[in-house]
Amino acid sequence: MNPTLFDQFMSPQILGIPLVILALLMPPIIFPTLNNRWLKNRMSTLQLWAINLFTKQLMLPMNKTGHQWSIILTSLMAMLLTTNLLGLLPYTFTPTTQLSMNMGLAIPMWLATVLTGLRNQPTTSLGHLLPEGTPTPLTPILIIIETISLFIRPLALAVRLTANLTAGHLLIQLTSAAVLTLLSTTFTLSMLTMTILLPLTILELAVAMIQAYVFVLLLSLYLQENT
């Protein structure tokens, strides 16, 4: 079977063993022994500072009811960020490039925010389906439009994350393939093309972090509407 560009999104294997398992085992391999440095070091301090800053900014516009979601949203952010960044390592697989996984994350979280609003403040939540000051003849049409837009939200969350990560991976794949192809024919042009890989990699790192943040930020906005 001829390989395609999308084969890079399949989990690579050696002797039937998925290499993503080796990638996930890197932290215990690098730090094989337990000691106090695991709890008190520059990296853990930096991580704690980043988590506190993110949680504070995320929960700032919410009331106390929404603060109960801080652990869930922060954990989701950490999981998405780790998964996106691990997918940039060689011979690894990025689960967040799969629409099925992203839909599995988006639909339950979105549905939980909607059900929270319907339970705590049903009148206000249903009132979002009809903007204030709407003319009476347009009321049925606007209710239908707002309902459709409400149900499209989880799909938009999942597609946004999938499309951005897939596009970046494909762009890096195409550029690296061009470098290898030109290497045997035009060495100078191949080196010039290789210089594009560095800014592309930096851009993909930024996309991986931004998309994880945007995913959780939009969920927090949906939660803010319903609390």
C-alpha cells in the first residue's frame, strides 16, 4: 500500500510495540530515582506558578459557583497541552488530531455546562435563545437559529482543535519531505528549505499551546453563561 500524508497520524510501531508508549515512559526514564528534588526544584516551581496564573485568569470573571469547575478545567488544560506537545516529538502519535477524541472531550463538557445552567437558572439559560428586543415576527426564526448555534458549539470546539493541529503537522511533513527530496539533487536549495523548518516548528509549538488554551477558555465562557 502506498503511504499517504495522513499516515503520519498513525501510531508508529517497532516489532508491534507502539512508540508512543516509549514517549510516555520518558519522564520516569529520565528521573529514575525518587528524591526531594521532585517536589522542590525550578521546574516544579515554574509549573505551579503557571497553573496558578492560568486558574486565576480563568476563574476571575466567574462567580463562586463556577469556581467549582477550576480543577476540571485546569486538568483538561494540562492534559491537552501535554498531549499536543508530546505529539511534536519524533515517532509519536498525536491523539488530539483525531476528531473522535476531541468530540469525546467537547460534547460531555459542553453538555455539563448546559445542564448546569438549566438546573440552576432555567429562565436565564432559556432566555439566551431569544435576544432582548427581538421583533415578534422574528421570534421563531431567531429561536431556531440560536438553538442550532448552541448545538454546534461542541462541534466547533472539536473541529477547531483538530484542524489547527492537523494543518501544522501536514505543513511540517510537506516541508521535511521536500528537504529530503532536494537533498540528492540541489543541496543548496535543500538547506534553504530546511531553514523554514525551524520557524515552522516554533509556530507549531505556539499553536499546540494556544489551541489547548482556547479550547478550555471557550468552555469557561460557556460555563459563565450558565452560572
